[in-house]
Amino acid sequence: MKNLKLLSLTPLLLYGTVFAASPKCDNFQINIQNNLADDLVVSTIRLVGAEIQPKTIEHIAHGTSQVFTVNNSNENVPMTGEFTLHTISLPMKTIKITYTLDNKATFCEHTDIATEGDYSAIKSRPVGGVTYTIVNQ
């Protein structure tokens, strides 16, 4: 009977150990919402110290959003990221968002370094991610 109990607890213990050992910034989501009348192209998608998906040039139509997911983050490496967005109509306008991520004991800390350009990026912080809403202000 003891062996049966121990056998049934083993998968739970292994799952808990793996889950506790995973960096808190893995699966962190960065959502960019386009509330402009114009479409946007994300020309720079960069994250140093972790992987971000998708990492190719992305098109964000007006009124839609694109989610970027962080993976393979390192516990003791500071992560610095950048998005550069451009409108597709002329004259082209630019928005640049730079940020850092840091694996803390119980959460992923997100900090804005700078948001600059021709439009504003309003930040909100849902659990497990951050949302930047691009608006004309």
C-alpha cells in the first residue's frame, strides 16, 4: 500500500519540481493593440536574454492586436527588449517601445525603459503579461 501511494505521488512531485524550477518570465505575453486608423508593421522585434515568438516582421491591422510570447528566459540574465512599429501610410510614423524583463522569485517583472515616437503607447498589466495599446494622442 505504501508503494502504491508513493508511486501515485511521484508524478505530482516531478511536475511540481519542474514547474517551480521554470523561470517566471517563460510564457510571459506582450500584447500590442493597434487602436489607430492606420495599419502598423512591427519592423524590430528584439529580446536579449530570452527568445520571443513570433520574431519575424509582423503586420498589425487597425483594430487588431498581436501577441508576442517570451520563452527560454534565463534566471540570472537581465533581459532587454525592443519593438519598433511603423505606419504603412505616408508620411510614415514610428513608435519605439523599449523594456526590461526580470525573473523574480514569484513573478516576471516588466519595466518600461522608454516609449517614444509619433503616437502614444498606453500600458496595462494583466496577469502574466503586458498590453501596449497604440493610440493617437
